[in-house]
Amino acid sequence: MATAFTPPRAPSVGLSKSVEPRIQSVPFGDGYSQDSPDGINTMLAKVPASWNSLSEADADTIEAFFEGLGGTGRFTYQIPGEASARTWKCTSWQRTWLRGVRYSFTAQWEEVVL
């Protein structure tokens, strides 16, 4: 069961989504190859989510959420502009001190199928 992710602030403008279809390629002679999908869920997205200029409390909240998942937990989040939420995992994140009590936070999300 995936947990809904409701950050204290939406990710910063510029949230991007990349997709790299997973395929199997079989090479034949003379440079010819045949490609086919590798499984049934071959077009899963990756998202580098980032937050700029967070308060310490907001950075703590986001970091605690991902630490609580421990890299293996799943969460749902709806990317702005998309019709529905997707299920994600987060296996890496970075918290950066900016100055004073301001922080930035970046997390790498990978879409998963339950």
C-alpha cells in the first residue's frame, strides 16, 4: 500500500519527467537488429523533484517522509498538469543548506507499478 505524499510546499517550478522505454534488442548480421518491449510496464517515468528556499521545518518534514520510507516504501503523488496520481519510490535525496535557516532539497523519484 502506497502512502500519499503531501509536502508542505509543492516542488519548485520546472518539475520535469523523463521516460526511457525499456527494450530488448537482438543484433543480427550486417547491422540489423530487432527491438521489442522488455516486459509489460516498459515506459516508467523518472522525476528529479526539487524544492528551493525551504524553511528548516519544511525541509525536516520532507526529509522525514523519505527517511520513513527507507528507500523501499512507495508513495503516491500527482505531478502538476497530469490527470491522476502515480506511484513512486525515492532511493536518493539531497538536502543543501543555503544560508541562515534556508535549505534546498532534491529527490530522485522512479515510477513503480504495484
